Amino acid sequence: RRFNIFKMANRDAQSPPNENQPKNEVAWVYSFGAAMVPFVSFCYMHSRGGTARIVERVVRSPVGVYGFLWLPFLSLAIEKKKYYKIQT
């Protein structure tokens, strides 16, 4: 049996409205844009040589190669800070 997303979407469109569902049918565009804008900007930066410049800058900084060990923790902290700021 094939999975057909259009039948699923059509079935959902014909179902009675639910109070928990958003009234805006294109609300997914906001989530899609919020996920794709950073990804596309990263791809563009990478194609222009931005990733190599960042790596060189971190290696030549006072923290040196060990700066890469801090990268996951730093990016997670920045993400959490932005998330909590948006939620308040």
C-alpha cells in the first residue's frame, strides 16, 4: 500500500474543525522558514568559504585547537538562551 500525502491532507481538510488545531492552514510555513533560513544561510556561507575562515580563526585564536572542544557547549548555550528569551 502506497503512502499518499495528498489523500492524507484531503482527509484532514474534510474532517470537522478541532479547537486545538490552528485556524491558519499555512502555519507550517513559519516552522519551515524558521528551520530552513539558518540552514540555507549556512550552506551559502560554506559555499563562499566561510567555514574555512571560521576554522582558521579558531585555530589562530588564543584558545587554539581546544576551542573546538568548547564549540558544542557554546552553541547549545546560545541556543538555550535564545529559546528562553523567545518563550518569555
